[in-house]
Amino acid sequence: MVFCQHEYLYVTAEAIHPGTTVHYDYRTGSSLATVIEKTDRHITLSSEDCHGKFNYDQINSLIDEGRLRVVLDDESHVDPEHIPGQ
């Protein structure tokens, strides 16, 4: 008999880069957003429904709470002209 083993990976703020799609649950709703900027202190994400700038501790707390999840798709959820370097 073969048992399936699952390996779970934990994502942190350090792994999130511009162009990453995230699902963000905020006070009044939720949205698919694209990370548009990352500095050594902050990560900024944006979509048609929301815009937010968070420090790394805030991002890690949102991940821990299940309010911010990385989405593995190939679609940007923000106008490309708002993504630096694109």
C-alpha cells in the first residue's frame, strides 16, 4: 500500500515579488491583486478593487491569518503600466 505524503511550503514576505498574484481578504471584501512594488521594507499590491502598502511584518501576519494567499496563475490583475519595470 502506498500512502500519499504532502509537503507544505510556507510562504513569507521575502518570497513575494512584483508581478506576483495574490488573493487578499480585506475588511469590506476580497480581491485578486498584483504585487506592483517591493522594497527592502514594504510590499505594495493593487487591483481594481484595492490598493495597499504593507511592511514585511504585516504581510507575514496576513499570510499567517489566511488573509493573503499567493495565487499561481499567469494573469496580471492590475494595469501593467502600474508595475515597475514592465
